[in-house]
Amino acid sequence: MKDNAIVFKGTKEGLYIVLKEEMIFDDIVQELENKIKPSKRFFEGAKVVNFKGKKLTPGEYEELVDLLQNQYGMNFLGDYDSLCRNENLAKEEQKGQPIPEPVKQSLGNEESALFIKGTVRSGQLIKANGNIVVLGDVNPGAYLEATGSIMVMGNMRGTGHSGTQGDYSTYIAAYRLEPMQLRIGDIISRPPDGKQYKSEVPEMAVVKKGMIIVEPYLGKK
């Protein structure tokens, strides 16, 4: 199965899960488990806005929502009616028809995301116009730069710079946050010498009162 069969796209409201059109339902369930199960603790409490892409029946939709909420502890914000409205919106865009203004506004804050599967190694530089999501570790000496936020579903031991165009509302989150350096906008933070990270929950770095602070990611439920 191709790695891009299911893609997570980050927005300011939460995640969209994009399903490839030609996938059969059983493969969708299996691929979701393949992507989420290895980093289950990171996904716990994550907000999912809705699905996109493949058309789902009401029964299939409810089964996927139940899987995400009850098995993986994710917060699902959407509903089947809004999914259908979004599908109709996409069809109208393709036909060049006028788009109802309320629906267009509801999708106005969506951002793109670069999805990376595997370890980002020392010396590698990853840049994205949008968010970066890494399914793996970021080693010391690796660099991530994003105009949006950065999510590492493993150990973050490299350097991360979110909000590279001056967006202080972005964040840097990881299952284990042990960076060489963090930067949000033009604010820089380095871990104190000799600090040992012992957090048992995913953490995220955000800007508050002009400083970068680290707090539990699950606190953002």
C-alpha cells in the first residue's frame, strides 16, 4: 500500500484525514491503524476536524469515528452532514460554480502539511510552506523549518523552527521533546545544560508572554 494512501493535514482547528479515492474500506481501517497505533500516545487527545477524499457511507463513517475516539482517544469534531457539504463544495469548485460563502469560510484556515515517514537524520534540512508532521524521530543535527507548526511522533532531538514567517501562534510538539534548539517566529529557546527530560506524556512548545514554554500536549484537549 502506498504511503500517501492516507494523509494527515494540519489546520488551526485540528487535523483532517484525507482518504485516497480508490481505497477499499477494509484497507482504510488497516492503514489508519498502521499510522496511528505505533504513536498512539501522541495521537491521544488530538482534534480531528473531519475526513476528506473518499466518499463514505454513514455506516463506514461512524465506524471510523468510533475507531479514532474509542480505540485511540482522539477527539472527533465533525459529523457526516458536514462531510457531505464539503464533498459538494469540492464538486462545485471543479465545475466552476459559485461557492456558498458560509462553507467557504469554514475551510478558510486550512493549511498544508508535509508528511514524513521515518527518521530525519543528522545533517538533513526539511523545509515546508505549512506544517511538518514526522512519523519517526528527529536526530541531533537535523533541522526542521516550517511556516506552520511541527509535530514529531517520536523523539525530537534536533532543531525545530516553526512560524518561520513570524507566526507566534504555531507550536512544536513531540512524543519526547529533547531538542538542541527550538525557535518559534524569532524567539529562541535552548534546553538548560544537564536537564534530563522525564515527561511521560507528549509535550509541545508554545509562545506565551513573549517566551517559549513547554507544556503537556494532552493539556490542549
